[in-house]
Amino acid sequence: MKAGPIRRAAGTLGLLALIPTALMLIAGNVTLQVAAVRAGITLGTVMFLARVATWGVGWIADSAQAAPPAAPASEAAGNAGTTGNKAPGNAGNKEVTR
């Protein structure tokens, strides 16, 4: 299973965030239970940040592929009077008079 770049970055960030807890545990400054709680909080925080980052990147990517802007008002006003009776195969799109 391939992990995306955001998941890899989150995993790296999580491991780096656990270094101070590991050092305190090795030095004997915290108990095993306190280190486990700190690790759980770190895990939850990193997972939350990864989801927010995934959402943010997806939102940016979606907005970059949005529909092109509408035609300027001057072009839209110039085409307003051409909704008359048109012949289906007429190359010039001229109105048909009968």
C-alpha cells in the first residue's frame, strides 16, 4: 500500500514529536504511564493535523481546477438580441424570415 506525501510527512512529524518523550522516559523523568499518555496525545494531534492538511490540499487543488470565469458583461449584452428564429443548418446563424 502506497502512502501519499501528506501521510509520510505526518508520520515523520509524529516520530520527531515523540523524541522528547522518549528522552524523558530514558532519563527517568517520567513514568511509563505518563509517557504513554503523551504518546497518545501526540498520535491524536498528528492524525488530526494530517486530516486537516489533506482537506486543505484537496480544497486548493479543487479551486485551481474551477470553471473559467463567465464572459464579460459587454459580450453578454451583445448576444442578447440574437435569440430569434434560427434555421438549424444555417452556417451564418442568420434569422430566417418567411
